[in-house]
Amino acid sequence: MIDLDDNRLEVARSFGATKTVNSSDGKAAERVMTLTQGAGVDVAIEAVGLSATFDICQAIIAPGGRIANVGVHGKSVDLHLERLWASNITLTTRLVDAGSTAMLLRMVQSGRLAPKKLVSHRFELSDIIKAYDTFANAATQHALKVVVKNASLTAGTLEHP
């Protein structure tokens, strides 16, 4: 797991990440390559939507590996085909949408995914501005996922155990 935020890296370890890299010094790719003895990783998941994180994925992917881009990119990124084309890299993109929701719900129902473990803050709908502020300052607030609940709904309606 690679992140700028030590809190999120700690959460990743609690989910089973065996190696974590704080990328705040700009040397994440170098550290990953050292950790893998220069081999790179089989799968890199870009979940942020930034050029810098997409660049890291391209730099650390092993020959025959897969880059899964699920981050929402608001700006163009560079695809370095000059480095990737001879390495048989697979690049996939997709958002969580109606096509993947059924599979995710099955994983939650089976216990393979535990989304409650990612919820760090809960707010009533009347506190929506505070919820946005908390998420906008995720690093200082130690926010992962913020749940906003409509007070007229009963507890548990929006989340599965």
C-alpha cells in the first residue's frame, strides 16, 4: 500500500497489507522496486485519480502485470507506452457503478468485504457541511469514509453489518 497519510497506511496494515510505503518524499516507486528486488508488482491499483499516482503505478508494474485504474481523473495523465508496450501490461479502467454494484453487495453479504471497517466518521444529514469539511481535511481529521445518515431512516438501512 502506498499513501501520503500514515493513518491510512495503518488502516491498510489492519486490513492485511504486509508492506506500506509513505510516498510523501516522492520516492515511492524506488522503495517498491527495492522491496520487490527490482521485479515490481503484479497488480497496481490507482484509486486516487492523480497523475502522480498513475505514474507510480506505471513505474512499479512488473512484466505481465495489471494496472487497474479506478481513480476518477479530472485531468489528463501520461500513458508511458514507451516503457510498457514490451512488457505485456494490461490496463483496465472502471468506476463503481450499476455494473459492479451487485458483485460488491454479494461480497458484503458473504462477509468477504467489511465496509463498516472503512467508516471513520458518521454525520446526520443536518450536519452535511461538517461532513464535507471533515472529508476535505481527511488527513488531519483521520477520515477514511464518511457516512451521512438521514435521521428519518432507521439505523442500519444504509449499511450492511
